[in-house]
Amino acid sequence: PASFVCQGVIDFLVSQHPVAQILRDHVIFKIVPMLNPDGVYLGNYRCSLMGFDLNRHWQDPSPWAHPTLHAVKQLIVQMNQDPKVSLEFYIDVHAHSTMLNGFMYGNVFEEEERVQRQAVFPRLLCQNAPDFSLSNTSFNRDVVKAGTGRRFLGGLLDDTSYCYTLEVSFYSYMTAGSTAPVPYTEETYMKLGRNVARTFLDYYKLNNLIKDDRPTHIQRKDIEVDRDTTDRERKSHGVSTVTGGSFTLHCLQKPHISSAIKTYFRISQTYNREVAGIHGLIIRASWSSVIVWWL
């Protein structure tokens, strides 16, 4: 499910939808679609080839045993130490084996203002995604979750950064007022991903940039991407590139990620030099990852 959610994010961001074009003009998304390529290749959804639950090893990942985590952590630490970059978001994407709907986990902080600011994005996502459950969303500091990306980076990054885990059910979702669960499909997983991307327009208050004479409530519902157009825009291998405003969006999108991860970091190193002086935000998805800068 996490892979389909991440695919939905990518498909939307590289589409010609007016919202996607505005996001490309104002936001830089860096996406790592999978951090467990060897385990997933074997059919695992949680453990790597060597049996590690990778989302419990963020505190001290081994370059030998957990190479993808080690590489992404090094990149995040490097960006966090750059005074010209302000990281704002980091989002894991996982599938949940017992609960319904999509929902988020966040961290617990002592500062009330930081707690309130952290709740903004889930609330906005709830308005855009009918299958997202705000009541299932929770903020915690469970000891058993100390090695997760959300918990570790929540303690590493400063109070302007927001770290979440986006969970989505393996099975079904229930919308408001419904009495029976609706089974998830590949398409509805991808739709959740498109709605996650759409929510950044609301978060950064960019709605007024949509050049459309239709009523606002109709614009907000028009989130669906023309899938034929999207397929034409995607390349079949490696990295897709879409130019938007003052930057170029690079997305890795093949499920075969072992070699693609190397390409991603090569792009990142080149791209970091191009965006000197830019404020930033960061997102990661679970075996799907996103890193974002705010222009």
C-alpha cells in the first residue's frame, strides 16, 4: 500500500494539473520511493533481506546492514547542518495491518505551540482525503518506537520541522457517515497519495494562485489526475524530470530501486549546489521517501 500511495504522490506532482504546476513553482520535492528494495523483492513488507525491521534502526544505522537508512540519514543530517536550508517536513509512509483508513502518527513536545503547529497538516489532509481519519491520528513517544524515523528525526531537527508517519490500512476505509468499510484498491491508495500532495497547496496558502474561473469548492474537488496524461509524462526508466518555475523536479519512480537510490543521491548532490540559499522542507516515506525544500 505504501508503494501505491507514493506512486500517487509522484503521478500527481509530474502531471499538468493546475495544483501540481503551482506546487512545482514553489516547492521542491525529493522522493525516495523505497528504502527496503531487497526485502520487498523477496516479498517482505517489513523486514530487509537480512531480517532487520529497518524502521527501528534510525538511531544508529549501519552502512553495511542498513545502507539505505544510513545514506538517507547522512543526507538529512547534512541538510540540517546547512544554515541556508530550513527543513520543514519529513513523512514516512507505511501500511497498517489492523486499523482502517489512512491516519498519521506524530511526536509529543513540551511546547504547546509546537504541538498545535504539528496538528495543522493532518487536519488539512483530513479535509482533502475522505479516507483519512483524524480520530485515528495520534501523537506519542512510545519507547518501542524510539528507533523509527519519525521519532529519531523529531528529536534531531529543530522546532520548525514536522515529522510524521502516514499509515494506511492494508484492508479498508470508512468515510464519514458510512456504515460499512470500503476495500482499498490500487487506485484509492494512489488517490490518497495525490491528496497528500494536494494538501501542501493548502498548507502554504497557495490556493489564490490557481488561475481558474470556477468556484473554489469545485476547484478543491478537482484533484483527480488525467491518468493517460500522467502515463505519457512518466519515463519508463530511472528518473523523470519536470521543469516548473525556478527549479526542476527529479523523481525516482521504478520499483527496482537498488541502482536508482545511487542515482538519487547523485542527483541530490548536484541539486543541492543549485539551490543554495533556499529554505527547505523535508518529507520521507517509509519504504517510500520524500524530501522537500520550500522555495
